[in-house]
Amino acid sequence: MKFYLYDCDDHVLVFAASELQKYLDRIAGLELTPAVQPDEADFLLGGKELPENKWDDAILLKSRNGKLHIAGSNARSVLFAVYDFLETLGCRWTAPGIDTLPTGVQVNLSNWDKLEHADSRYRGYAVCGAGDHAESMPYMMQMIDWMLKQKCNLYFSEGFPLECPGDQWSCKDGVRPLQHIEHACGSWSLAERNALLDRKEQLIRFARSRGMLIERYGHGWAAGILEHFAEIHKISLQEARKRLKAKGKISHEEGELGKSTMWFQFCMSEPGLRELYIEHVVDYLQKHHAETDIASFWLGDGYDNACLCPNCVEKPFSEWYMDIFQEIVRRVGKFAPELRFEGLIYFMTMEPPLTPWLDDIDSVDFIIAPWNRCYRHRLDAPECRNEGWAPNFRNNTSHDFEHFRRPLNHDVGESIRGWQTKIRNFHPRMFEYYSLSCEPGRHRLSYDAADLARDIRDFARLGIEGSVSCESMYTDLPFFLIHHVSTALMWNPQADEKKIRQSLALELYGKDADRVLEAADHTAILLLQHNEHGETAQPVRMAIINGLRKIVHSIADLPLPALTVWNLAWIIAIESSEEAGILTKLLDLLAKNQNQLKQFCNCQTLQQHYQFRLDEISKKSTVIP
């Protein structure tokens, strides 16, 4: 059989053809060769079958005159159409680096008539730890390839390349301050830090070579502003810091020379700060805008760290933020009209602005990043709230840890509705952290994804245009269920999350699938006992741990699901008398089953993590009071 490419110079289309060749050879024994003319071909890839659209994906599989047309709204969509065709033939993209393929497939090019448009515009991941270590690079390449097989169209890489904003002022003796993404690299040499950034650039180039949209930057734009402010006003760094520092009780005070600017917020009402922030961002994007499709402009990370001086608290933090952001968008739009921007609704900016913004601008998306949301209730559920208490974002009291209070879904809904009234062309998407936290309520979705599916189906009602989930590289075991369900339903909300779970269990565990599914059901039910709105009582925690022990016993001969349930038990047991014993079980399981587990997790990193915690517990127990 033969294929014809309508654009042989498009490297994404060339890759799509190579994937069709590779998998048809594996599943059907077909040798697919290129044709010189369309009339000679059995498969026609690309062409002008659908309107061209860089941002919105659509696929077409159409039988016509004995040929199969495989087309899309862009080259990336053609690749998605190839994978969709192969899925219909029985191929399954089970996990990064793991394909489950049929054999002896008969390929029929008749009766294909499929046109689909992605329901959500943005479908992607920000992989936490991507490129941190050279040995993880092959897995990350597999992760990006797997994202494409799930029809993900966006790769978000937080941080900056070797040249960062403010380098002219913040670099001293050739050493630049730590970026947000380097917050754990304080002991690394400059060469090691540069190698990390180079690996991240490799991953960005790889994702772009597959046609993915690239989003970059995020936290860290504050770098160099302190030093530049001191130079302009001819004052010392100490005096500049005194004037720019957020006043009052704040949760983080990083940002000194040589330290990470990840937490640093300024006194937003300080004269001259607005213009300096705008200048730094615009100057940087003038040089670097071609390296991204979406530029995310976030201020410092963290909660309750806004300035509390009388001038700053006169209006919401979001007003100060939008005043800077809007002017950046206007100025950059003049020399980079094709660039989209991203704003952040997160912690202090969850309090919406008071005045309208961006009235004549339609190049801005917003991500809603509710770090502490509840996953048991709908995203905007009015009943999901702290009775008698509300977060006060403007006055740095959005969290009350002593009484286990935090912003919940009612507060998220209020925030979304408030922002909708102030931004004429409001394009929000979610920034989720499904399994990045130790909070058990999130992990429940890895065993039963019904509530996740409900939330994604709610996107249309809420006007949400997709999700970019911030996840660790090795996560979402034992089925990769969150990843599969979220991507499937963002493409087609009618996808069946129960059938997806059943299929994954069969692909991963074969004859043991029913046992693992039963264990997953019991695990999800146990996790419902966890209090997602407050403190889980100690007797309840112990009951959950004991229930998880019984579940592990039922699947003890299956290392991967046993590891995930033991890990859950450890999360719940932290700071309890049970913790050391569970850590010992985890270490023993890893030691005995590395060969079986290495395809799914970084055993060495897990061992180091568990051992470090076990050593901490041992030291505490030997301290003489």
C-alpha cells in the first residue's frame, strides 16, 4: 500500500506518515511506501480538507474513491487523526512508552466517515521535574509522545532559558539568581543549573517538532527589578528592598540578591514599580517572543504574601496585577501580534478586579489554579464552603491552618463569576494539580474518575476552555486513569470513564484485571472517609490505614498496585506511629521488584525519598528530651 503527503516539507506531517507506517507494519504486516502522485496512493495525508487553524484541533477520516483521506485543521491534527485511525484498528496507548497492540489486523479503507472537533481548546500538561536529571530524559520524550497519542496539543514549560528577565541587573560575577524552577537547586553548580535549562530546551524543541503549542515562563519576572530600581534611584540595595518589599504580615519573604524570586511580591503602589515591571517584560519578549506560542505572566508564587500598606489594600491585588498585565499585552501586541498571553487566577488574584480590563483585546487566556480545591464536589459547588468563614485574599488571611480552613469550591465559583464580569473576552482554562499533592482526596481520582469526568463535562457550563495539569513525571498509578480520562473527555465529553478504566486494567493487568479493579473500588470508597474540608480525625485515619492494609494483602503479588496503595497508606500515616512501618514495607517492595516497577516509576528516587523520611523518624525517636 502507498501513502501521499500533501506537504513533504512539513516535518509534523512527515512524522505522522512515519507513525502510520510503523504501526501498520506492527499490527497488520503492511509495508506502506510513499507515492509520487495522489492518484497512486491508498492513504492521503494532509491537504485542505478542513480550514486551517493553529489553535483549534479537528480531524477527518473520509473514504473516497477507494482511498482514505486523513486530514486535520493543522499538521498536529493530522497526527491526531493518524492515531485515531490506529485506535479504531485496536491500538491502545496505555502509558508513556507502553503501547498495547493487536496483531493480524485487516485494514479496510472503505466506509470511513468521521469528522470530530476537540471540545476543549487547550489540552496539555506542565510536567513537574521535567529535565531535572539527564537519566529522566528518555521517559520525558516518551511522555511527550504519549501526550500526542492522547490528543494533547499544549506543552507548558515553566521558567526561562539561559537568558532570564533582568539578567543585566541581577547577574553578579556571572552567576544569575535562582529561577522559580530552580528553587531546589541551591547547592548545584552553575554548570549543573545550565545543563538543567538545556535539557528543558531540548524537551521544548522535541514537543514543537511534533506540532505542539508551546507555553512558557510563569513565575520569575521579578528578577532584576530590585537591582534596577536601586540603580535608577541611586540608592543601595538595602534601601531599594525596604521601599519595594511587601509590607505587613506575609507568608514568604524571599527575593534577596542571589535567592529565588519565586515567592517575592512587591509593594505594588510604590511609585515607578509599574513602569519598571512593564519595561522588563516587554524588553524580554521583544527578544524572545518567537520561542513560544503563549507567554504566561505570573507574579510571585505563594499565598498571603501581598503588601498590606494602606495604598495597596485600597483595591484587590488583581487590580494592581491587571494594570501591569494589560499594558504589557498592548505593547507586545504591536511587535508580536501572533502571540497569546496568559494571566493567572491563583491565591490573591482569586479576588476579582473591581474595574473592567482588556475590553478591546482578545489575545489573553487566564488559568484558574485552585491549589487547595476539593475534588468531591463540583468546581463551583455552593455547598462546598467553610460555614461561618470566608477567605480574605486582600488582607493575607485566605488560609486558617489552625482551624483547617482554606478556599474551597464555592470560593472558586465566586472567583470565576467575578472575573467573567470584568473581562469582556474571558478565556479561562484550568491549571490542575491532580496528583502533585499529598492530599488524599485528589488521589481518589486515580482509582475512580467519576468526579473528574463530572468536572470536565462542566467545562462547557462554566465557559472553561480546557486544562493544563501540573503533574509529576511518575504519577497517577495504578492505571494512569486521571491522564486518560481527562484527555479523552476534553476531546469528547461523551467518552465513558468506566470503559476507559476497564480497558486500562485489562491492558496493564490481564487476567488479574478484575482483582485490581475491585481493589481500586475499595480504595476509592475508603478515601471518601477522608475529610476534604478539614482535619481527618485520628481514629478515621487509622481506620483508612487498616483498610488499605487489607487491600494490599489482596493484591500483594502485584507489585505496581501494591506499591500505589502502600504509598497512599504512608501519605495518610505521616506523623503517626504507623509511618515508619509503612515506609519499611515500601522500601522492601521496591528492593524486591525493581525490574517489574522500573517501567512505571523511578525506583531509585522513591527509595531515596522513603529512606530519607525513615531516617528523619529514626533521629526524632533517638532524641533525649
